[in-house]
Amino acid sequence: MPQSNLPIVVIEDSPEDYEAIVRAFLKARVVNPIYRFSYGEDAFDFLRQRGRYFKHDAAEMRPGLIILDLNLPGTDGLKVLQDVRADKNLGAIPVIVLSTSSNQREIEACYKAGANSYVVKPSGAAQFNEAIRRIAEYWLESVTLPSKPESLQIVTPRIEPKADHG
Amino acid sequence: MNSLINNGGGPGSQPAGRAGNQPTNGADIPPDRAAGFQPEGGAGFQPAPNHEPPEPRVAQLLEELKHRNDELDDFVHIASHDLKEPIRGIRNYANFLIEDYAPLLGEDGLSKLRTIDRLGQRAHDLLSALLYFSQVRRAPLALAPVDTGDLLAEVLRSLHSLIAERAATVAVPQPLPVVRCDRIRIGEVFRALTTNALRYNDSPQPFAEITCDQGTPERPVFCIRDNGIGVPSAHYETIFGIFKRLHARDDYGGGTGSGLAISKRIVERHGGRIWLQSVVGQGSMFYFTVGGA
């Protein structure tokens, strides 16, 4: 059972791949809220809590983890990654690139841009489930994710930080 | 100019539209090669007057041919990449059906879904091979002096399960030379040729031997000799075509049929060539050089 209950943002334009990701998370007993976006711009608006995603309970919305497809309509995944890393409030959120491409240039570009992991989407349900299970096990159970209140004070300073999570 | 000549998979005398995926004899392009680069329909092309050397025209056509080949490779790359996504989806959904509706489907229904999954896997494997095939021509070579003995030892370690499974013997009787080449790519050639030697082999004691003849005037010639099933001489050229198989799909380990085509591309990019001699039922000898790359 994952220790972190922070939301997970999945930026994935393929509904079929998204369903496969969600099914695999459920198999891995992940109960974290999952927010899905098909467009990088949309996801970024959500992460910045701006435009139609502006919420007063922004503290609840900040994800602990971003799962990012590269081949997106419009703004591609690499640009989303660069924007997240360049943003002083979002820069610390771990980003896992989950892509079809095994192209070395793309892999290198993603790590250079600050991706925390690059996982090639496996073909085959068992392998796909296993890849997602390992992501969940490592990122939601093994590691300590950056804590949210500290960063969020900069985003929405009027909101009281939540009680200490230890 | 040299790199252009060696790059195109040996366009030789093929019409421009077909170059790139036609097997040819190797990188040794004959001196009259320029004759093959006449524009389509040829009639509009007049021989240059004597006082004007033909080189600029040839260079321009070579440049165009290279550009076309690059476009073709880009197309192959993008198409094979984009096709992977729906194939992954088909496989995943076949498995969702298996997971969610097994009682309704019955054993016959489940077996048909597993066939869909298996065919999807095959399509995925073929696309991966095609992607790699196009990458070999696109990506620059990382040339450096390589101890091919070390490299081969590394390749053989990675093949240990195949070697054990086939109860095979692989011999490297003499030291192999240091050669300037792309270590990873030439490792792929060793791997493909050694794998073929052991896979296409009905002998109770499969055997492969890797040697290098450094005495040839031009360049060292590597040889992979086996006691396998052999290749009929009618197929000496065609087996280097992408996805060309001489046997039913699932026989002899059921590979994708891309190993030799990829090896040929790699060797030719190095300015070398690859060829074979074989006796059906007794074995084959595959030779390759890595040229002066």
C-alpha cells in the first residue's frame, strides 16, 4: 500500500493507454487521486492552478508525481517537462516520462531537461502492468516526495499550510 | 563524397525510387556507377559537353538521392513508431477482455484473444526491427579503435543462454585484431551472425567459429563459420533483404528476419561488405569487413 496519498497527474492523450495506466495502478493498489490531461497546456494550467483550474483549495491539488507522455497533440511532452522544471513552484515535482519511443536522442533530451525517470511503454499487458507497478512501488512507497506546504506558500500565500505531515 | 557513397545501402544501379531497400552486392560500387543516376525518363538528360566535367551534375544527383533516402528513412521511422501505439492498445484490450470476461468467453474465446495478443507482439517485434533498421542509417557512427576480441567475448557472454540451450560450442581459436569501428554496431553484427549460426542449425552439437584473416591486402576479413543447415546459393543475395526468411515463421527460433539486413547496413556504413559461402546441410561461412572507416 503506497505511503504517499498525493495526487498523481497523468498527461496522456491516448485514452487506451490512459485506461491501461489506471488499471495497472489499481492492480498495484494505488488509491491516490489521479488527474488526467490530454494536452500539455491544460496540464500546465492545472499545475499552476490558473485559468479554469483556479481553485482555492490548491494545496490539495498539487501532485506528488507527474506521469508524462511525450507524443502529445500541440505542446509536446518535452516542452511540458521543461516548463515544469523552469517553474519555481513546480520544479521539484518528480516527472516520470512514459513514452513509446526508445530513441536515444529523446531519452537523453528528457534526462537533460530534468526527467526523474524515462520508461518505455512496454508492449504486452503483463509487462505494462509490471512497469506501472514498479513506478508506483518506487515513487509512492520507497522515496520521500517533496512536501507540499513549503512550496505552496509561494503559490498561494494566503492559504494556511496543512498540519505537519512529518 | 565517400560517406555519401557508402551511406545509401549500395544504391548502385537501382532506379532512385527503389534505392535504399534493394539488396545489392555490397559497398563496392563499380566505377561506372554514375550511369545509374540518370533522371527518370532519361530523355531530357543530355551528356555534358566535353569542356564541362560531369562531376557537379553527378554530385547534385547524389545529394538528391541521399535526401530521398533520408526522407524514406524518416518515413519508416515515424510510421513504425506511430504504429506501435495502436498495437499496444490492441494487445492491452485483448487482455482486458481476458481479465474481465473470461467466464463468458470460454476456452475457445480466450484462445482466440491470446492469438490476437501473440500477433500483436509479432507486429511490435517487426516494427522494433524496422525502427532499428532505419536508425542504423540515420545515427552517426561512433568510430574508435575497438578490440574485437573483447567485443566478441562480451557478445558471447550475452548469448550464453542461447549457447547453453542449444548445447553449442563457440570457438575463437586466434586473437582478433583491434579495428576502428563503432563498437555497439559491430557488436550487433557479431551477435546476429553468431545467433544465426546456432539457431539455423540442426546438428546435435551446434558449432560456430569466429576467425579473422588479417593477411588480405585490403583489410581484415572476419569469418563466422558454422555446421548449420546452410543456405542455397540462390539465396546468397536475398537473405540480406529486410524481413526475408527462408523458413516458416515459427521455425528456427522464429526471429523477425532482420538480423542480416541490419548487419549489412552496419557493415556497409563502415565501408565494408558482407557475403557468404555455404553448403546446404553442412554449414555456412559468413564473411564481413569493416573497410577503412
